[in-house]
Amino acid sequence: MAAVGTVLAVVAALSACDSKKAASEERISKAEERISESCEGLLPANHLLPMLPDQPSVAVREYGTMLQPGSESRALLDCSLAWRADTQAAPYRPVKLRAEAVLGQDAAAFPDLDELMASELDEQEKAFGPLPPDAHGMVSLDDDKLVATLTVGCPKGLSGRVRTSRDLLVTLKLPATDPDAYKPSGRERRAAARTAVKTADWVTRRQHCKTPPLADYSAPDSQDKGPGLCSWLDAKALHLTDNTWAAQGGEHYSERIGYCAAIPDDDEYREERPPALQSVTTKSWSGTYTDGVYEEFQDRGKTPGWAGRAKFPRPSTVEIPEPDSELALWAHSTCDAGPAYHRAAVALDTQDSAVLQKRERKQLSEDVRGVLERYLKAPAGWPRRSHCHDTEVLGEAPDWQEDDRR
């Protein structure tokens, strides 16, 4: 009898384990189903499902004028999904997908483009591959979250806001797969980009924008690549250096933003020409991307005629207190996407503070003006590709204070 009791106990324990396993598998299956069906099936389920714990608890929140017609919302679509293990008190790991018709005052919703170097922009745009000229996409890392942003035009106009907008902004935020030292792989970046494209196509199709799906877009064979858009930026031909500098720039043309940079090929190289330069950059923002850009620079005292500078004559020498300071020259145009700002800048190669003689300060002005003029006139450059006209040079903006007469 004891042996029979032991057998029955073992059978009962195995049955309990099987029941527990079956219940866990059912919870996982329901969680997977909920993720796959949430937000009109737009979320990247294949990317998210491997992150689920054994006993997941999933929370979903959906709203927006396209998901809930008649509702009042700034968003066309806004989905938040999060999960955690039922046995843990840890916070949920959130996923957020949002699509919105962007107006001028929403400029803060756009990615921060003004501080990024050309190489960083190239890297962040790579995941999307070629896009049509009226679209611009980036995948970046922000506070250990993988963030994809995509802006695309809807010529007909997007409904759902008080005022009509022709700019759609899609933003996707994914949690880190490694919470300790997250470095997203190319596959993860492409998954984020595909989700943003899929969402943009879902919105533009239902909003009757009458634009071809982004997922079907392929760049024309004649489209200029990086060297084409930035081939004009030859630092040696501009008499900025006696050596060869590497040009960097947007791999694909976008009518919303253009950027180029040139830096020395050799990181250890020190320029001997006074004043020594370490980089040359140009950037243009057009259409909705212009909203707030100039003001952001202005708030940092980096625009022409900044109110914080008194109107003193230039001294015979200029003290440069910060290393790697820039002298920028601004211009304004009207281009294909609308109003545009252009910014050309030369950065000084200084390890510490420096003092510029009057002739060196004059040379810097000649350098940056030469860069801007060549940029605006280059046949393959962004301004000509964007058919910019009525260009007005706004003035110089040095990083340093030239009115300081101490």
C-alpha cells in the first residue's frame, strides 16, 4: 500500500507540474496574441515576443482619432504596450507607437537634428534605406530606448486636427534588449524602421493621401549618393587646407534636410595653416523642419545679431576661451519644401583656449563665406537639388563673445 501511495503522489505531482506548465503556456499564448493584434497589428511582434517572461502580464492602451473616431486627441494613432512577469514587482517594459499630424508649434516633436554630425546622421538614417524626397527617417538611441522617427508628406492634408497639416510624424519607442549595456544591432534598427514605415503606410492609405506606399519605394538609378550630394565640399579646393579631407554627407536626398561635413583623414594630423581648422560643416533645414531650429540656436547665443552681444568694434585680437569653437554663417531661402535655413560653419582646431589675430579673424570670415557660397551654387548640392531661391545671407555667428573688451 505504501508503494501505491508513493506512485499516486508522484502522479499527482507530475499532473500539477503539467497543469502549471499548460497554464503558463496559455498565458504566454494569450500575451503573444494580444501583442500581435494590438494597435491594428502594427507593432513589431516578432521583435517583441522573444522579450516576454515566462508568466507575462501585458497592459495595452490605445487611442487616437483613427482608432476611436469622434474622439478628441492630438494623435491620429497612439498605442502603448507594456509587460512584466506576474511574479515580479518590477515596472512594466513599455513600447510606444504614435502617429500624428504635425503643426508648426509641434516642432519639438521632431528629432534633434541641429547637434548631430554628418556621420551620426548617416548612421541613424541607414536603417530606413532609400526614401522618397518628401520623407525622412532616423533610428537613434535615447535613454536606453530604440527610437525610430519618420516624417512623410500627405499632399492632400491629414484630417483629425483643427488645422490641416501635410506632415505626418511617426514615432516608435522600443525597450532595450539588454538593460545593462544596450547597443542595438542592425537587425533591431531595421525592425524599428520597418514598423515606422508600416505605420506611415497604414495612416496615409486610410487618410487617402494618394501617395505610393513607402514599403514599395526604390531609389531611381540616377539618384545621387553621398559623394554626389557632398562632392562640392573639397576642403583643399576651398583653400582651407593643403591636405586631403574626407567628405561625409547624406546618403539619400531628402527635401527636408541636407548636411555635409569634411574632416581630416588622419585623426592625428594637426593643421599648420593659421587659423588651423578641424572641420567644415553645412546644414539645411526646410519645410516643417525649420520650425524652432533657428530659435534653438538663438537661445544658445549662436545666431547673427544675438541680443546678448553689445555693439562694440572688433578688437585687434580675439580670445577663444573654448576648444573647437565654430564660426557660422547663416542664410535663408525658399526651397521645394518651403522656407529653409542654411548654416555653414568652420571649426577651429584648438586643444585649449586660443587667441586670434585680426588677420586670422578676417581669414575665418573669408573661409566660412567661401564654404556657404560654394554650397549654395553646387549643381549636385542640396540647395540646387531643392531649387532654393531668394536667398538672403543673415550674418555670422561666432561661438565666442567678440564684444568682450577686458
